[in-house]
Amino acid sequence: MHPDELLFFDKMPAMLPVYARLREQLEAAYPDLGIRVGKSQISFRNRYGFAAASLPWRRVKGWPAEYLLVTFGLARRLDDPRIAQAVEPYPNRWTHHVLVQTPEEVDETLLRWIDEAYWFAQSK
């Protein structure tokens, strides 16, 4: 893991294992995976960005204090209790946010959604 990634979790180190599991799964699935660490998020890219991980920057009522926010884009809206928020910033482009608190929540379902986002990004 790159030092910038480790530094990203200085304010919330409990989420580093969650991120490590996500990163490990994405690296195994996508040999062309690019990772870009920014101030507010870590982006996962192929030719285009297809997913991101970020930490909470403000308190949201009803959401836990600590979580990894996993964001991905699809051509459709997912209706699932795990989707904390879904918005359509452009027609037929839905951005989904999932709150992940434990490494075990980086499961087959979440990875399937991210895989769909990967292929959706490839088709741009």
C-alpha cells in the first residue's frame, strides 16, 4: 500500500482494514486498476473512474460516526437497503453510496455492484 493511502486514514485508522480489504479485492479483480489518492477520496480507475472510497467529513443524522463511504456509478438506480444514497447527476448515470463499517461488508454483493460500475465506466 502506498504511503499516501496510509496517511489518508490518519484521522480514522479503524477504517484502514476495511479499505485494505476493498483494495485487495479490486486489485485481484482488475489487473489494470489505477488508484489515485486525493484530499477527500481515494479513486479507483480503469480508463475512467468507476469507484471511490472516502471518510465522513461531517456528521449525517442516522449514519454511524465511523465508516468507509464506497461510491460507484451505474446506468441504473439500485434499490437495496445497503444503498445509503443514490442520486442521478446526469440522465441514466446513477451515483450510489454505501456505508461500510467492517471488512466483512466488502462482500460478494458490493463487489458485484462495483464490477457493474467497472464495466459501465469502460463503456463510456
